[in-house]
Amino acid sequence: MGVTPTIRVQAQDFDPAAEARLLTRDDAGIGAVVTFTGLCRDEGGALSALELEHYPGMAEAEMMRIARLAIERFDLRGLTAIHRYGKIATGDNIVLVIAASSHRQAAFDGA
């Protein structure tokens, strides 16, 4: 089974639960989903926001390369990776990784 990861670099926020539903909606063989959400922390009150830039095309290509390696290495049935750019306030989402597999250990390892 060929798995194509979903890779996005975007300014807008994302909904982890909605992204997980999209990833799993068409595969009854998925038995485990592991999500990681990275947040902008305030560094002890010293930070109010981050300003993240990216090189269009380059960031997506590197994320795709890593995602394909994870799919192959951990026999994943699905993978979504989203990274935000722009001004991100403390407490806001920065990155999301969702790994889906038949078994939980592969999902944890893949994420």
C-alpha cells in the first residue's frame, strides 16, 4: 500500500482533532493514532510571540523527505505534518505531527 503523507507549511492555525479525522477517515485498518502538537512557549514571561519565516518549496521538500522515511521505517498507514510560519503568539500552535498505523508502537515511533 502506497502512503502519501500530507505536508503543509502555512500561516493559519490548525485543528489537531480535525486533521486526525481527515487522516483516518478512509482506512479501517488504522488501529493507532499518535499526535504531537508543538506550542509557542513564553520562555518564563520573556516572550510574547515568535516570528517564523520559511523558504517556500525547501521546507516542504525536507518535511516530505522525512515523512516518507518515517512511513517506510515504521510501516505507517498515514502521516500528517503541518508547520506554521508568521507571527505566532505564546500558547498558539506551531507544529503538528500525526502518525497512524495498525499498531500503537509504530504510531508512537513514527510520530
